[in-house]
Amino acid sequence: MKGPRYNPPTLSREQSESKTPGEVAMTFDLKTLSPDAVPRALTKAERYRLLNEPGEAESICRDALQADPDNQDALITLLLALTDQFFEDAATAVDDACSCAARIRNDYDRAYYTGIVLERRAKAQLHHGAPHCGSRAYEGLRDAMTWYEQAETIRPAGNDDALLRWNTCARLIMRDHRLVPAPEERGEPLLLE
């Protein structure tokens, strides 16, 4: 009995895919999910997020979106999986998460999840501790709070999620002494020679 024939991956030297010059990047023809498999796949993606495996969840969501490009649950789960990777300093995760938020059709969800992206990016900036991270994180949290305020005005009855997130941002700013506006925003005079 013969098994399936092994087809090796295609090799390319595209610099855009390579991490270092001259590195060989492999490309594969990815398998396509059937549209009927998308709900089950999204359940798996959520499980991987809960297991703190956001890269696995991201991959599943991208497969789901390949099969059903406008699937709002897949977009939101992908957005959350990407934001789970902000602490790992994933280079394209922020841009990809913002793109997902922009594709969300529901106005409330779009505002709420844009706030989530900004809040989580701010927390990741603070976590990384780079110079001036406090003022950058402060601005990110304030931007997130603005999006949560927008979501609050159009929220469905009984849904106070945006208020909970706004309060979390406010408490973080009040608690962490590093979270302050940049000096020019505090109205301090510039010391010029």
C-alpha cells in the first residue's frame, strides 16, 4: 500500500518574505477550508486563544477568512489573536489588527474593537519599557478611551462592555505614574537656547 506522494515546498528568493538578505523562503499552496467548516474552525481558534496560542488562532482565522472573506466573527477573532501578540512585539500585528477593525461592518463593534487595538498596543508599549513609553502609552490609552466613548453612545441595550474598558484604561492611568502626557502636551514651556 502506497502512501501519499510527498511534494516538497517551492523555494523562492523573494527579499520581501526573507528576514535576512539571501535567506531562502519557502512557499506553500495553502489548503482551502470549505465554507461549512468555518464555524467549527472559529471554535478551535477561540480555544487556541484561551490556551495562549495566538499564532495558532491567527492561522485558523486567516483560513476561515479565505473561505468566507466577510465573516465578521473571523475578523473579530483574528483581531483579538493579533492583539494577543502585541506583547511579543510582532512587527505587523498592529497594522493587521487595525485593518481587521476597519473591515468590521457594525459601527458599535468597529468602535469598540478599535479601542481594544489601541488599548492593547498601549499596554504592550508600557510593558516593553522603551524610552518615553509612558507618554506614548498614555496617548494610546486616551485614544482607546475616545473610541470607547464613541462605542458607548451607540451601544446595544444592556451592553456596557465599552464602559468597562474605559474604566480599565482610566484606572491604569490613575495607578501608573509613568502614564503622563508628553511634556509639550502638559503645557510646559520649551527650554530653548
